[in-house]
Amino acid sequence: MKLLVRPFAFIAVLLVIWQVAVNRDTAQLLPGPFGVVRGMGDLLQHGLLLKYVVASLFRVTWGFLLAAVIAIPLGLTIGWHRRAEMALSPLVQIFRPISPLAWIPIAILWFGVGDLAAIFLIFVGCFFPLMLTAMSAVHNIPAVYVNVGRNFGLSTADFVYRVIYPAVVPQLIIGSRITLGIAWLVVVAAEMIAVNSGLGFLILDARNAGNRYDLVIAGMIMIGTIGLLLDLGMRSLERAKSFRWSYSED
Amino acid sequence: MATETGMSLPVRDLKLRMERVGMAFERDGKSVSVLEDINLDVSDGEFICLVGPSGCGKSTLLNLMGGFLVPTQGSVIIDNQIIRGPDPRRILVFQERGVFPWLTVEGNIGFGLAKLSRAERRERIDHYVQMVRLQGFEHTFPSDLSGGMQQRLQVARALAVNPDVLYLDEPFGALDSSTRLILRGELLRIWQRERRTIIFVTHDVDEAVQLADRVVVLSARPAKIQNVLTIDIPHPRNISSARYLEHRDDLLKRIGLAYTA
């Protein structure tokens, strides 16, 4: 609890400064904290806040999970087979620096305006980071573990399940945490263009339909808060006892 | 004193034979020879120590015997069959980090026992937990064990699958000297009780003279067998007896020669 006192006190101070600054400002460049709270109340009243949060989380969940299910096994396999990696590496290096947002026109062309397009964009944004994480996780498996696995005569399935999987899981969790952060960044941008709901849409729509900057900031605060919660969730996974071995070792 | 037959060692079956074994690695497009013309016969239940200058290829030799590497020349034969790969009948114990950090002491010892019934596995685990004196640590993860305990755990995991041959690659090399001394004693105790064939790589002369039936001295790279010394002192060996010291000096001299060879 004590740990939380300082950050909250600091936020309170910032809010006061914000309100004071807005009061002295005549140009109305920003709504004050009370205005934003009122805006959030409006959204809640119309049932939009929950609806948009759920819509954004829905897209992130599907985009992220689909990418994880495909990219992680693929990355592990490619990382294990050096020759496959040498063949595919240039291709990956070309795709990787392309911002997921560059895919927006293609996403809309293929999937139209709707959830699928947004999910596709998040999928693209998560795919390469997850694949590269999986590849490097395989590379970092100490040779000793591999040799012990071979020595005890494990079948391929057992070897994957009892040596490879436990050896890479801590790194995959760290990579997933970072990638989920990326997904959360991408969803906001995707929703500004490819769909008509979600927190990203809220921000753009609030500006276009009557310059409601209180709603814009309300949306930003929701994005930040949910992003923080997602990260905390992934961090708690890192601390799970069964995965803790790799952090306590050195 | 021991004469040629004085020790009345029983004639034991041949376990492992190395026939004109050579090993070369490709490095920068060039072939670098590491081992040349290694010939050695090891009897069943024998304790062999491999010594030689560091980097001479002792570990490579052990990896060849374990089936982790394939020799570029000659062959390694165990029980009259050429080795084709690693096998649970021959377990290699590594110098460090050999235990799985994600498994407890129990989980590590039981690693090779998946095919046994639950009751058998339980019994086997308990037996080897006791043998390496890790009682009370069954549910501890390796990160909470000392280096010496981790090595005992690795030996226990190896013994649990009932191998005929145990390869140990400087298993106590990373430990402090008093722990090393204790573990040597424990290894001897286990060996005398279970009589596996043991091939033990070390650069520690005392370790070799204290443990081995025979000490194989390798020369500098490309390594050949320089000498094979028989240590015919019964266990437990008195490490300040004249005969022990004689063997020790002899071995030191030969290794000194190996370094300059």
C-alpha cells in the first residue's frame, strides 16, 4: 500500500496543476479534469464506455491470440532448424520494420470496414515480434539441456514438452508482454480508420462530431489505464512460481 | 606389495573399446585435428580417469564415447556394438548447469523415469535422494541448492535410470576444494556399491589418483594417449601414504611431459 501512496499523490498534484492551468487559460486549449470526468460520466450513461472498451479488448485478444498461436510455434520451429532460419531470415527482416499501420489499406480491401480488419492489423503487429521472440528463445536454450534431453532418450514429443517448452517459456512471457503492449498501441490506430467502435474510434469521433475534447481525453485515459492493467497482468504471469526459475538463476 | 597379479582383480568383461578413434573439426574451412589414434579398452565396472592439458580434447573424447559426436575416424564400441548416438544406458554428467532449473530435486531425479509406474518411480527417487544425501530437499528447486548439491543431484538423476556407463565431465571442477573432496568420497562410495563403469574427466591429479583404477594421460592437441597408469591401491586410499604419493608424483611427471609434448 505504501508503494502506491507516492504515485497517487503525484497524480493528485498534477490534476490540481491541470485544473489551475485550465482556469487561467482563456483560449480553451484543453478541458479541465472535471470536464473530463463529466465526459466520462456521459459515456457511461449512454453505455458507450463499456461497449467501446469491450470492443477494443475483443479485437486485441483475438489479434494477439491468433498471432501467438501461429507465430510462436513457427518461430520455435524455424529457430530450431538453422537452415530454415537462414532461408527465411531476409524475408522476416523485410516485413518486420513495416509498421502495422501500413497494412490498413490492405486490411480494408481484404476484410472491409469491421472487426476483421482491425483484428488483422493487430495480428500483423503481433506476428513478427512474437516470432522473433520465439526464435531467439530457442537459440538461448543452453546446449546442456538439449544434450541431457537427448541422453535420456526422449521421444520428439516428450523432448519438446519436457525440455524445449519449459526452457523457452520465461522468454516467451517477456516477449508476449512487450507484444501485448504493441497490440494495444495498434488497436487505437486501427479503430480510427477501420471500424466504427472502440476507444480509438471514440477519440476520432469525439473530435469530428463537435470537438468534444473532454471525450478525447477521457478516451486517452481509458487507453492508458487498460494498457497499464494488461501489463500488470502479464507481469504477474512472469512472477508465477513455475516460471520463476529463469529470473532467480543469475 | 602388489605384483602383476597381486591385486587379484577379477577378470572382467570388456565394456568399451575405442579403436583408432580420431576427431577433426572444421574451422574456417580448415580441418583441425583434435584427437588422433585413440585406442583404449575399458572393462566392465572399471573406474577410468582421463587427464591432460586443458583444451586437449578430453571433453571431446567423452562426447564421442557418449554418442553426442561421431568420430571422423575409427569407432567407439560398447557391448560389441558401434555407438550410434546418445543412449540412456550411458549418461553424461556435465560440469555445471546440468540439472533442469524448472524441476525440483524430485522432478530432476525422476526425469528419465517416465516409463516406470508411479510406485516404482517413487521408490527409485527415494532411493537416490538418500544415496546422494538430499533428504529434506525433495521439493527444492536447483536455484536454492549449493553447487555441490546440484552436482550430487545430477549424479543422482544419472544413476536413477540405471546406466551401465557413467561419463563425468569435470563434475566437481567448479566447486571449492573441500566440497570436491567430500563429493569424491561420495562418488567412490556409490561406485563401490553400484559398480558401474565410470569414465571421469579431470585436470586434478589428486582426483585422478584418488579415484581411478587406471589413469589415461592425454597429450596436448591433437591429443593422443600418452600413458595409461594403473593405480593398484585398494580403497579407501590413504592420501598421505608413500605409495599414493609415488603414484601422484609419477602422474605429475607424465602430465608435465604431456604439456611439453
